[in-house]
Amino acid sequence: MGFAETFKALSDPVRREILLMLRDQKMSAGEIGSHFEMTGATISYHLSQLKKAGLVSESRYKNFVYYEINMSVFEELMMWISQFSGGQNEKG
Amino acid sequence: MGFAETFKALSDPVRREILLMLRDQKMSAGEIGSHFEMTGATISYHLSQLKKAGLVSESRYKNFVYYEINMSVFEELMMWISQFSGGQNEKG
DNA sequence: TATCTATTTAGATATTTTTCTAAATAGAGT
DNA sequence: ACTCTATTTAGAAAAATATCTAAATAGATA
């Protein structure tokens, strides 16, 4: 997977907001896009970055492509970060 | 502080490695630089990005500038991420 | 004070990222 | 089969990023 892609994906405010929108329901690309003042093409680009980072997954129904959060990558991220804030590296 | 800067700082592999090096001891800019095949100027740039994101802080002694981890930003990061992996948003 | 050492700043360049418009794809309903 | 709708892809332009070399700064020590 790679932390580089994950952190890069999370560094963009649009993408972080998309993740918040998906926190408790899956949404179609169009629905997601309608919350922003950007073209659908741009939203599609951001969704592809999130997907590449493994932060979301997609499924299809009728004409629509639905996106939803993929929790497991967030868990890996927590593990990485807890190296620093946990303080489990004390001597003794 | 801003998550954008924090995540952006973490998206670079050199900067993540610097953070790992600083996990259990403070180090001078020069010591840090000697672990990489890069000019001191480039290392200085990366350190400034980490500092801007609040991930490290610096102190001076003699000719040296020492860098050390700043844990509190990692803790904020954990909070943000736990919105997703914690699953505290269930109905019922 | 002159010089040496550690680090940062400035300016330049190559690469990457974000955004747009226009076109392509793909499936749904008629 | 045709057309409509939703989404993605391609290509281009502007902005941001990572790196270098050379120069500047600033403190330490002789």
C-alpha cells in the first residue's frame, strides 16, 4: 500500500472532506461532487487518489459508482502514528 | 496548525525517516543529514517542513541545531484518524 | 578580530499536483 | 438501436514541491 500515497491522499482538504462525507454512508460520485464547486472530472480525480491509497473502495449499481470508506487502511495508519505518540520505546 | 500541512509533511519518505530517527533521541541537523545522500540544504528544507507542521521542534547548543519529536501533533492526528477507524458512529 | 564549522537562505530547474475543458465510455431506459 | 445520464480519461495549463549549487549567517574558538 505505502504510507506515501496514504498521507499524500490525506493532505488535500477536498479529499479529507470527502472522507468525512463517507464516514457514515456510501455515496455516488455525483452526490459527492455536488457538495463542491468543482467539475465532476476533478472530483473523479480526487476519488481515484483516495482509491489508489486504499482509503475508499467502489461498487456499481445502475449508472452509479458508489464510494465507501475502507477502514483497514486507517487502522494501519494508527499503528504507524502510535510509534510516536504511544511512547512504548522507553528504556527499562 | 492544520492537517493539510501535517499530512503533507508526512507524505515524504525522507521526512518520515527523519521522524523515525528522532523517535528516541534528539539529533543535530548535520547528524540527520549524514544518514541521507542529499545536500545539507535539502535536509534543512525537509526539517523546515517538519517544523512548520509542528512535528518537530528545535533547540540550539553551540554551533548545532538540535531537532526533536513533538508528540502532541501526533496525538491530534490520532484523534482525527480515530473518527474513521473507531466506529463510534453506529446507530442504536 | 579572523577564521572555521554548522546550518539556512536564495535562486534555478525538473517533477508532481490540481484543476479545467472536451471527448470517450458504459450502462439504462425507451 | 438510440439517446440520456453518470462517470472517467486525455490533454493542457498553473501552481506547488523537491532538489541542487552557491552564497549568506551566526556562533565558537583560536
